Amino acid sequence: MSTTEPADSLSADVVLIGAGIMSATLGMMLKELQPDLTIAILERLDVAAAESSDAWNNAGTGHSAFCELNYTPEKPDGSVDISKAIKIAEQFEESKQFWSFLAETYAVKELSRFINHIPHLSFVWGDKNVSFLRKRHAALTQSPLFQGMEYTENREEMERWMPLVMHGRDPQQPVAATRMDLGTDVNFGSLTRGMFTLLQQKPGVTFYFNHNVEKLRQKDGTWRVKAQNLSTNATLKIRAPFVFIGAGGGSLPLLIKSGIPEGSGFGGFPVSGQWLKCVNPAVIAQHHAKVYGKAAVGSPPMSVPHLDTRVINGKQELLFGPYAGFSTKFLKQGSYLDLPLSVKLSNMRPMIIAGLKNIPLTKYLINQVRQSPEDRLAALREYLPEARAEDWQLEIAGQRVQVIKKDEKQGGVLEFGTEVVAASDGSIAALLGASPGASTAVSIMLGLVQRCFPEKAKSAEWQAKLREMIPSFGQSLNDNPALVEELRARTSAVLGLKVDATPA
């Protein structure tokens, strides 16, 4: 993808800031809905999907709440709340529908190679956690989205599911696991670049790599975007009625620069991550699953430990982590000044209050940063008892910026999900936050389209196209078991997944 050198001032219908999964999804969606739209895509780096969307920088799980225990919290009365899990599972089904639509429409084999079948397992130990997992399984399997989920406390069965996790484990330790065969691994970097390749071939779409957005302002209903070419120092000016800020951790500073009142009071708390990457092919070959456990008390959701089979560039990999850390950078290739420069009068109070309320989290991150190689190996051995230090090496993962926002009652709160902040006139929107992020990009961008293009989204033409791209659009999958089965069979076939993984 080459960068087009601009004239002094240009215009477009849409400006997308950040060449990641969110911008790629929104760009493809808008061009399908209205092919004559002109789109300008600005990216600070020289390639697409090099930050949060890159395969080594995110979990790649294909978050569908099959194995992530933090999506099913235990209530004070002891019951398990599955509402968030159902929502995320429905959102991931929408993602698979959209990806299938693209793969079929454009007959691009690469658009099916980014996703692979990998079973999703939850694994716990200790009587209390075993009881929780048992209740979680009973609650989830009432939903058609989780039909087929297996539960066991049988150690022999667990050895078949995840031999590395069980080898060398204390035979007296109470353990339990669930398994969802329908699980997937997603290379979001590959997916993002595939969608951008399709966009590049469409008329009216222009890419500007190595361009750092310096200024955003609205005048007479039109946004003026000013960016600097980091290679030539030339200035790019683009005017557009709509701007989307999908720059990962870099979205918050740009939202602040926009000056929209809806962005007032938002702050960010950066959390970095690290993986242990297996470098022994014999060990990698023995594990074929994503095994998620319970997060440590006080840890952020992105730190839920997992022993994770990945398929990256056609090669099977094995990771464990992530280990959390702290950096003042908002992006992996950002500046240490990102956090201090983001503090403004409008968000100072919420950030201070949220910080004071999350001192345990701060202590947890400090302890994570101070971990020695022996500490990290000890954490790995809770999941892989016979792990050897020489089989693993430390890799730096992506940077995440958790949302801090104003709250009338509490003053300021720290949130761990994703949030779309849009101007009241729908002319600009920014995506903040992290998990589950990329896996639910289609649903997030679908909501953004309806919010920022309300009249067009209600039109018969756009409604028909939305249903073509996402057949379950406007319907509750959780209330329609037959539709779940039909769509899973179809998307599995198109994307090259296990068709028989869909329960009868």
C-alpha cells in the first residue's frame, strides 16, 4: 500500500485515523453501504495493523466468552451473571458473518486464512473455583450460543483436552475444566491488512502512511484535519464531514484535540503486556487449545492468564501470559510523554479520583513490573507444571489504554471495556478502551454507523445491505436457536472452520 503525496488541501467524505482493525472494518462497511463515498485513511506508522491489531500484540482469541471467566462474574448471592457473555458471543457471531460476507463477495482466499479452529477451554483449581466453574457451565448452557460446552472434573478427560496442563500436576488438587470445540484463533493483523487491500482497490479510497495527525477542528459543519508527513515533513490538510478516530491507545489524545464537549472528562490509564513465547517445537506440538484461568485479585481483565495456541503467519505458536506492566506510553511505538500530556483540566479530577480508587491495581502493576524470570516461570508452572525456563522467551505485547471517565456519583471511574465517544451531531467519533476490542469490531462499527449516519442507516437500501452483510442484523441470536445453528454452519463452511463443531 503506497502513500499518496497530497496537494495543499484535499477533501473526502470520510477520514479514518489509524490503520487498525476498527478503521478497516468501518471503511469496508461504509463502502459496501455507499460505494461512491470517498475515504482518506491516515496512519502514523508506515504499515497497517502494526499496533494493537498486530498478531503479537493482542490475544487473538476470537473473544466469544466461551472461556473468559471475567465475562461471567459471580453475584453476591452466588449465582453467575452471564449477560455480558451472551452479548459478546452474539457480537462475535456478527463478526464471523461479516467476514464470511467479504470472503464470499470478493473470493479472496486470504480472507478465510486469518481464522483457525482452536478449542476454547477454561481451567480452574481449588474447591471454590471448581464450584464457580460448575455453576458457570450450568448457567451458560441454558443459552443456544453455548450449547455443546462440555464440563468435566475427570482428570483423564482433561489430560486428553490439554495434556501439558495436566502432566506433573498434584493428583490431590481439585480441578475442573470446560471445553467449547467451536472456539477460534484470529490473526487480526492479517485480517486488517486483507480488508485494507480490498479497500485500496476501490475507487475513492486513499491511504496516507507516515502521517501524524496534529490538529482537528470543526468549522461550518466540516472537519479540518491537519497531519504531518513524518518522512518529508510536508503538511497534509483534509476536509471531511465525518471523522473516525480508531487509533488504539492514540485515540484519547486525538479526541481531546477535537475539542468536542462529549470528550470532556475522559482520561486514560495505560497497561502494557508481555508474553512468554515457547521456542521448543516439541512442546508447541503437544498443545492445541486456548486455556484460560482466573485473573489474580486486583488485576485488570487483560491480564487473565492463558496458555494459548496461536496460528501466526501459517505457523503454530504457543504463548503464555500476558504479564501486565506499566508504561506511560499510549502506544507500543508511542512516547513516554503520552500519559502526562493527556492530563488536562477537564479530566484531571476524574483521573485523580479513579487513581485513588484503584490503588490495589497500581500495586499489582508495580509487582508485575518487578517480576524476575523466576517469578514469571512460577506463574507459568501453575498452568504447565513441567515447564522449563529454556523453552520460553519473553516477548513484548501491545499497549492498552483503559478508559477513565467522569461519573456523577463517584467522580471518576476506571473502565475495562470499549467505548465509542461521538459528537452530538454524529460528525466525529472515537473508539476508546481495549477488551474485547477487535473480536467485536463489526458490532461496534455497526452501532457507530447507526449512531453517526442515523437517517441513511434507516433507509431501505442501507437496511437491506446491512442484512446482506450480517444476516442476524436486528435479531437476537440468544432467542433463536435455529438461527444460531444455521449461521454457525454457514460461517464455518465459508471460513474453513470445523462445520461439525456446531452442535446439533
